[in-house]
Amino acid sequence: MFSGFFHDIRYGLRQLSRQPLFTAVATLLLALGIGANTAIFSVVDSVLLKPLPYPDADRLFFVRVRDMSGGEPALPNMLEYLALEKGIASAEAVGAILGQPFNLKWDGRSMYVIGGFASPKFFDALGLKLMAGRPFHPEEYQSGRNQAVYFMQRFWTDRLGGDAGLLGKTVEMEKETHVVAGILPSLPGEIQLPDAVVPLPVTRDMVEAYERRSMVVAVRLKAGATKELANEEIRAIYRRLGEETPQSSRNREGYLVPAAEFWRGNAHQPLTVLSLAVALVLLLACANLAGLLLARASSRLREMAIRAALGASQIQVFRQMITESVLLALLGGAVGTAAAGWALGELKAWPGMRLPRMDQAELNWHALLFALGISLAAGILFGLAPAVSVLRLDLTAALNEESRGASAGRGRRWLRGALVGFEVALCTVLLVGSGLLWRSYHRLSSADMGFRPDSVLLLRTMLPEAAYPDDAAREAFQREALERLRSLPGVLQASIAAYPPLANVNWPCMFRIPGHAEAGELQLVAYNTVSPGYFSTIGAELRAGRDFAESDTRDAPKVLIISETFRDQYFPGQDPVGREIEYVLLGEHSRGTVIGVVGDIAFDRPDNVRRAMIYESFTQRPWAFPIFALKTAGPPRQVAPAVTKALAALAPDVAVDQVSELSTRVARSTGHHTAALTLFGAFSLVAVLLSAVGLYGVLALSVAQRRREIGVRMALGATPDRIRAMVLRYGLSLAGVGSLCGLAASPLAGIMLEKMVYGVRAFDPAVYAGVALLLVAISAGAAVAPALRAARLEPAAALRE
């Protein structure tokens, strides 16, 4: 048995070496399909399949909160976290972290640090143990006494030099002394945790800031406890809170989300789409190779008949053909795996593929086993049809019939035609998907975002609380900073905001309008604070009233600007200018007068502009984390060094971070669309080429094998025009049947894209019509050359062959 198997391998290798062009083409086709699938699988394996690096990660969950009246899921607030910490009996540990940037002074320079306040049980819930150092002391969780800090190993190594002697020493954070209590391990592939963590103090203001839903609450269940039991306990907690503190939790319900799902977010959606796309490309390559092998089998009928005459059974011939196709697939898989390594490096470096744990993607043994598996499957798949066609033939009779161009040849022509139809159908699905993605991307990129991003530079800063403890100190710094920046060459305008457009940051604010029908109800609205001139800096337009002015100081009456959507929702058909609004921000109650209405500004996507917003003047509420927005005369990056230098000269203790262009934010906001469109479009282009080549090959082979028949037809009076029409009709019928099947299946692909990629519409008549016309043009182009060749045949020469 084994000797026969090794004989088949040796014989197959000899056959492939005798036809180097065929072997090279087949290898490249397979390398393309297998390489693309292996690269995408490596990303899927890292982002979706690889387990989280926390101990017993299946017991780790995070809490989300849904609003029973609708809206996006949110995080718990401080009041809800405190109730969850004490009320989940099935939990082994419940902890929380509250994000908070810090200004760290180290080695004579200030640096912006991604930080957070952690509760006593947060790292127990994650299952993380200190790599070095001591636990936070209980008294360090009190406000004013929480001046200890943990650093993550990665930050400690990369930014602080990895000095082990740092433990127990003090560093300056927020102009205050903090003791370095410990180093937390950075686990391979972990989702980014804060670089610096201090104990979480619980204050009354934090508890009463009901609208601040930013507590990341981790829950580690006890061994044997179920998610369903914990969810029932959480629902009971929220029912009680809704009755006791309706302004916080009424009509809200908490629930657990598995840690892997919490971290990855919506990353599975584009990866699922791309996985299906590369699978279709591999199927196309297999269909093309099956057609090539069918043609090759036709030319080897004499060889097979001789082998049969020498005693080889049809099963042995079948096994030999399958062996050759598997050898081809393994060769293509080896080349494809090497190509996948290169493609994976390009994908990891591509800004469009910003996915969790993307940097951990690699060609590990999982990916190699996957490549081997799909190589073997592809070899059997594309080799099966040609091998079966031989298995079902009487080789001696088939040889005689093939030499006359008789029915057996027609049977294999039918099979080749079916393969081409299958290719065209798959190509149609990919083209429709690309068209739907392109239409979605076009709508996003051409949407009116409410601002103009060109020539706008953004710089994020942070004012240390100890150096700038109150509004007066922050206002003084910001006034001086704006004056200096406006005087720089190349800077046309300078302004400040709490956050810029497309930041996907939501500072919630509760408000009510005196005299309004629902004046007794506090309602939720998005909030931002901006300086005078901010709207003109980013190109936003005032629809009514005036902009903030420098005269709107902290001592002056509070003034507000509202968005168009806010006006339409709460002042329909009225002039809101001059009306008063009561609002609560971070527990502080205020009252302001509306002085203007500004056009809606995109919040998280270019087309998501309809958002009720309240803007407060930066001169009346200076923020501790100001984002500077500068309108420049030339490319923004050219003035960035001068801007950072000016700020450093003004306040060396203020860290400058995330220097970027507003146009870059626009590009990033459509990053998933761009990535999906680019890759899907590339795969569709490959599909078009494969389909066109497959159709051309079938028609060219058909003409070559039907020379005798065509000669007879011409001898009996058929004109060249009729011969051309016959070949064109055959080619267009193959493409037409495939296109119709593909168009019938495309709505299913469109529905899937609609669910997985925001903004895609499953049914777009323009896309479907465009794809149909494109396929007609490609099919006609592929059929022209064989049709012309058939029409030029000399009848006498064809009959003599």
C-alpha cells in the first residue's frame, strides 16, 4: 500500500516537472488563495480566538448597562458600582477602574500618562498579581491620602528605564508626591490597561455624579457560579437602585458581558466579512484549477488508456490524479504561507487595521496547521471533478471519442462550463459586496460633518491639578497660551475645546428648561466646553445668535450655545436665543442663557451629526485637559514643533500629547470602512481576473477541441459571422447563468454586510445594475478572442486534422 502511495508521489512530481508552466500557474493561483486565507486567519486567531491572558478568563466578566427606553449600552456610574461591589453574592471579586490621565514629571521632563483610579478588588477580579512591590494600604483609598501608584511593567520598562530601585521611592504626579508601591505585570496580548494606577477614593461628589457613566466594573465569578445567576442578582440590584435613586438608575438594567467580548468590541464584524471574502477567492482559484486539470486530463487520455491497458485500474488512475492535485496544493500552500507572512506584516503596520491585539498576530502553529488543512482541502476540492470524470469513463472508448470530438468531450466541456459559471457567480457576489462597501464609504466621506477639517492642528494637554488647582489658574494659563500661539508664524487662529470633533467622547450633562412642558424632568444631553473662536477655527457655522466672547468671564452670567438638533428637539419653531437652561455637570448645578445656535458637528462618525449638544464657554469653565485647535496657513505639521516649543516655554510642567491633524481624525473615523473596502476591493479585482481568465480558457479550449466540428459547419455553409456568434453566445450564456445566480445570492451577502459594517445598505439598485453591466463587458471581452479565432479557421485544414 505504502509503496503504491510513494510511487504515486514520485510519478506525480515527474508529471508536474514536465509541465513547468502549468505547475507555475497553478502554484500561483493557489498561493494567492491560501496566502490570503492564512493571513486573515492569523488576525482572526489573535483578535477573536486566542484566550485572554488572565487566569480562568472564562470566569471574568464586565458590567454593561442598558437603558430600557433605548440607546447604546453604557458603563455603570459610581453609585451603581458601589451597589454591585456589595450585592453580587455569586462573585468572588468585584472591582472597578476609573480612567484619569496624569501629568508625571520624570527625569526633568513632563509626560502625559494614561492613568486610572483602581478599587481595592479590581486586580483581584482580573486575576493579576503584583510583579513587585506591596498592595495599596486600606487608608490609601481615602480622598487626599491616595498618593501611592502602581506602574505597568511595559511603561516602567519603556518610559522609566526599568529601574528596580524605583520601588518605595517617590515620583511627582500632578505636582504631588506619590510613592511607587508596585509594578503590575504586562501580560502578552493584553488589552491596554492604564500605565499608572492610583487608589480609587470614593467621594460624595463622585457618587452623586450620576451622569458620569465611566466605571469599568470587572466581576470574577466564584467557581461553579453561572452568568445567569449573577445577571439575576444584578437585575435585582438595579431594580432597587431605580426605586431608591431614580435620577441615577431608573429604567436601567445591568448585565454581564464576557471579558473577551468586552475587550474586542465590534472587531469580529470586519474580520468575519474579510474571512468570507478570502474564502470566496480560494473557491475561485480552486474552480479555475479544476478547469485547468480537466483540460489537462483531456490531453492525457492516451496516457491513461495505455496505463489501463498495462493493468492499472480506474481506481489507481483516480488516486494518481488526486495525488497530483494534492501535491500541487501543498506546493501552492508552501508559497502561500510565505506570502502570508509578508501580508501579515503589512496588515499589522496598516493604520486601517486598528483592532484589539492586532500586534500579537503571527504565523504560529495554529496558522501553519490552518494553511496545511486548507491546502489539503483545496487539493481534494479542485482535483475531485477531473478525477471523477476519468473514473466514470471507459478509457479506451473515451480515447476514440475524444479523437473525434464526440460526446465524452462534450461531457467534460459541460463540466468546465459549470465551473466557469460557478466562478462568475462568486465573482458577482464579491463585486456586489465591494460596490455596497464603496457606496457606504462614499456616503461617509462625502457627508456634511458640520466642520471643515483641512489645515487644523490638534494638541492634547493636561494641567497638573496641584499647579493649576482652580478655574482662575487654569484660565490664566489658557489665555496666555492662546495669545502666544496666535502670534506664531503660520497660525491663523487658535482656540480650545474639551474634545474635538469625531473624538467619540461623551461628557454627559443633565438639564431642564424652565417653563418647558417637561421642566420637572432632568434629561440627558451631550456637553462640551469651547473657547471663543473655536467654531470658526474648525469651520463650524453659527445658525443664530453670537459666538462666545472674551467678555464671557467667570464673573459674568453663564452663557450657552446649543446645537441645531437641541433647538429642533426642545425649541421647535421657536427662537431659543435668550432662553434659560438649568444644567448639572459632575454634580455642580448651574443656570445659563442661550446666546447662539451652532450647526451639528459629527460626534463619532462623519455621518453621525444629529446630536443634541450644550456648549459652555471655556472662559467660564476652564478644563483641566484642554485640546488646542489651531487653524494654520500651510500644512499643520509644519507649525507643530513651534507650537509645542511655545507651550513648553510657557509651562514646562504641562505635558503635550497626541499632536495630530483634524483631517487624520476623519480618516481614522472611516478606518474600518477603508480597510474593508480596500481588502474587499482587492479580492474582487482578483475574482474578476480569475473569472475572465477562466471564461477565456474554456472558450479557447472549446474552439481548439471543436475545430473538426467548426470545419464541418463551415464546409456546409456556415459563415464566419455565424461561427463568431456561436462562440460568443456560448461564452455569454455561461457568464449570464453565473451572473444571475450570483445576483440572486448577493442580497444575502448584502444583508450580512449591512449587519456587520455600519452604513451599508443591502439593496442598492445602482450597485446591482453596475455589477451586471461590468460582468457583461468583461464576459464579452473574454469571449471576443476565441470567437475571432474560430471564425478564421480554414475548413479544409480543420477537416484534415
